[in-house]
Amino acid sequence: MIREDYEERERQYLSPYACLSAETRGRVRPLTPCEIRTEFQRDRDKILHSNSFRRLKDKTQVFLSPLGDHYRTRLTHTLEVSQIARTIARALRMNEDLTEAIALGHDLGHTPFGHAGERALNRLRPYGFRHTIQSVRVVDHIENNGKGLNLTYEVKNGIACHSDHVPEAQTLEGRIVRIADKVAYINHDIEDAIRGGVLTESDLPYDCVYVLGRTKSARLTTIIKSVVENSSDDIRMSREVFLAHSRLKAFMFEMVYTNSNAKEEEERAEGIVQALFEHYCRHPHQLPILYRRMAEEYGTESAVCDYVAGMTDQFAVDCFKGLYVPKFWTR
């Protein structure tokens, strides 16, 4: 079979540190093997065809409701992460299919309005909210009309561990995505911030630009090359590149991510998320049927959180208007 031939090529070609498709720890519900695709290729396809993946195109990356066609959304961010991660995985002879599946699924649980929505739900939900854990919940319990996507252990582990402040993924492919995520958002957010007039190129710290490069393309090339040249049994950059990138990240948090001019609408966005959460907690019978079933199994607050977190920006705004903005009477 084609799949078996591909698995054999993995054994012969991939690095001894790579995760082989044939050696996955499996799924919660075993599936009959596909004649053509490996297990990680199947996971990639499951994610790509999911409702949650399609909704990423209408979810904020950093700038709320930007006027312009070229600002990043959560979907374009995801695609850039996938491209960077695949480039690194291919150069290191890691499992590119596993890497791609993790990258495409890593932000499926992100809220409307970016991190503003995440902060609101983290404050409102009694045991907190993290989009990394929500992404796993989406693929396990919400997608496919509540049946979940039944992904492999390795893909879910990589999704859960893609952010800072959580343990690293158990596979090197997952660790590649963790680095690729940071590299992608720091560099494309610089581009968006310059486009939005929040920054100019001359504002970027000279010591970072000197090491990494002046343009986004140059910086990505420098960082990817450093990761490839310094990784074997783990994924790492050279110390010089790591320190420059960390400094650039700190600069972006100071000048963009917490900048009052760039983020002035976030309080309103958090207010919308809070109003929706509180409304549906008071009126769970108004939830769609899937989430009413989930409320019976997991509790009302959990189901409401799942529903609100899955909304796109515009759907959340329209839902808020429908609940709280009066409709003008006409004859």
C-alpha cells in the first residue's frame, strides 16, 4: 500500500530523533488504517477541513477590526507558522506531516478579539481559560458535532504545548512549532504595526536588527538558519540569535501589544465577551443544541465558554447587538 511505502521511507530517511508515523501512540478511538495517508497526514486533513479552522479567517490576530486587506488574521498567522515550521522540519529531517498538523491546529481554540477575548474568559471562568488547552478541547470534544476529530496523541500534545509557560512538547516536531509560532507572530506583527503607523522601521532596536536583519525576510532567514544549525536532539537557536529575538519580543510587548493607541478598542471587546458569557450563563436554553448537550455533561459555564470562545469577531458583535441593541420599530 502507498501508506506502508511512505512509512518505510520515513524509517529510512528521517532523523533518529523524528517521530515516525507508524510509531504513533495512537488515538482514543482506533481507526482502520488509510491505504494512502499516514496517521499524521490524516490528522492534518481533519484539521484543515474542520469548522474551527475555517473560522480562523475572521478572528483577530493583534489589531482589532483593521481597515485594510493586508493585516494578519488568526488564519494567516497559522499559515505562516506552518510554513516556518515545515521549513525547519524538512531541513532537520523531522516528520513534516506531524509538524504541519500541529501548526495548523495550534490556535483552533483562540477566542474572538485575540488575546483581549482570552483575558476576558480567563477572568470570568472560575478555573481560568488558556487557548492552548481550549484548542485541544476543540479537537477532542467540540468539532464534528461534539464527537471530536479523534487526533493522535502526538498532534494533541504539540497543540497543548505550543506556548510559553507550559511544558515543552514531547516530540521535537511539537517544539519546532513552539519556536515557529513566536518567530511568526513577532515578525509579522512588526510588519502590521508599521503598516498601521504604530511603529516605523527606525524604531526597531538596533542591536536586534544588527543580528537578525532589517527586513522580515532577513530576520526569518537568520532565525531559521540558526535553528537548523544548532538543533539535533533538541530544538534551539544560537545564544546570540536567541538573545536578539528575545529582546525584539520584549520590545514588541512594550511598544505594540500593550500600546494604548494600538489596543484602545480592547476594553470594548472584553466587554462584549463578558456580556455574552454572562447572558448565556443566565439563559443556557438559548445556546445552540450542541452546547446545551455539553452543558448537561460539563456544566453551564464550561459550555458557554466553549460557545463564546468559538465565535468569530463579527459573529460576537452581531450576537451582542441582537441581545442588547434595541431594534427600531417600523410599520
